[in-house]
Amino acid sequence: MSEQETHHFSTTPVDVAIKSLQRQVDQLKRIINKTDEVENQGTESNEKELKDQIKKLETANAKAEYRIKMLLRTLEEKEKK
């Protein structure tokens, strides 16, 4: 192709539309990637919070079970007397 033909094709509305659409696709991809990053960060922090909460609940549960065992022992000893 000659230089004039190349220049003609590069200034046609179709070419301009394709370039514009490609830019929009690239922008949408960046938006999606940012959204995924934000969701991942939110998920990671939420996961950490849930793990911390699980640990606290497990500790509270173990303490409650220990207290129950002690109370049952105390009741058994009082019933024997």
C-alpha cells in the first residue's frame, strides 16, 4: 500500500471507532482489575477478622466447658456429703 492509502485508512471513521472501542475495552479491563483487587483486599481482611473471631469463640467455649466441669464436680461433692 502506498503512503496515501495507509493515511486514508488510518483516518477513516471505522479505524477511529475501532481505536476508541479498544481504549474503552482497556479502561473496562482496568476497572475490573481494580474491582477484583478491592474485593480481594476486602475478602482477606474479612477472612482475618473471621479467624480472629473464631479463635476468641473457641477460647470462650473452652473456658465455659472448664467452668461447667468444675461446677459439676462441686455438685457431685455436695451430693455425696
